[in-house]
Amino acid sequence: MTVLRFDTSIILLLLYVLYLVFQLRTHSNLFDAEKQSEGDEEGECEEPTLGLVAAIAVLVVTTVLVTLCADYLVNSINGLVTTSGISRGFIGLILIPIVGNAAEHVTAVVVALRDKMDLAMGVAVGSSIQIAILVAPFLVIVGWIIGAEIALHFQTFQTVAFAVSVLVVTYTIQDGKSNYLEGAMLTGLYIIIALAFYATPSDVMDPGK
């Protein structure tokens, strides 16, 4: 099983590299056209507010602070589960992603309000792609190196929820258009999945059982 997890992670990472090559090299014209149209509407490009050195320094400091906060957050999960009775699955799949991706959520909403839907969808969907085929397999490989096994195994309930989410989102955005009804449908689906995970006991969502 360990070898299977490792091999699967390698395949997912290779797929992510291929995705980047597709987006940035071989088919970059598809994405450059969108950027060009946005640039024509905006006119002059805005000057960067930070230089290269300052941006790197901010990135390093932010990474250290996020690491410390994440460590504190993970160590607090057991206490929260004990005192509140909320399942680990709900905390890990609903609460933590909401808090951790708050900045991306705000960014997506702001650019959507400015009628830049391509950028908004790129932020929302691109983040999910990175988690699925970059972050998750990378953590599996790191765990294998340091001797802390991380499973890529999901129970049937989790797999069905993820599959339904992917199918609905794909069907909704494939035409490149959106409206308030589709937004309400996606929001309703998210709330339904969140309630389902909240009502599901921890032992049902524990891959080790």
C-alpha cells in the first residue's frame, strides 16, 4: 500500500507538471488571449508596489508565520473535537479550508465583482487543482521521506461527495458563462455537503477503519 501511495503521488505530480507546461508553454496562447483582452480594457498596467527583494522578504516572513499558525492549529484539533463533539472530517474538510483559503475567497469575489470572471474562476478552480494534484501528493512523498505515512485512501462517502462536486462544478462552468442561479446551485451543494460531513460520525470518515 505504501508503494502504491508513493507511485500514485509521483503520477499526480507529473500530471501537474504537464498541466503547467500546457498552460505556460505549449498552449499559452489560449491564456494570453484572455490576458490581452483584460489588458486592452484596463489600458495602462499598474506598477508593482513591491520590488523583488521586498516581495521575497515578505514571502519568507509570511511563510514562517503561516507555519507557526498551522502548527498551533493542528495541535488544537484534538481539543476542539473533545470539547465540541465535531468530527475531525468536518474540521479538516470544511472549517480549516474556509479559514485557510479566506484570502483566495476574498480575491475571487473581488475580481468577480469587477467582471473578471476568467480570473475569478482561475483563482477558485486553480486552487482546487493545486491541492488535488500538487499539495496532496507532495505531502505523501514528504511523509514517506520522514517516516510519517499519509494515506491517499478515501472512504466511499468522501469519494462520492468529491465526485459529485467535481461533476457539478464542471457542468456549471464548461460553457464559460455564469448567472445567479448557477451560483445558488453551487452554494447549495456546498452547504449540503458540509451538513452531510457534520452529521457523519468520525469513524465513518476515518480511512484507517
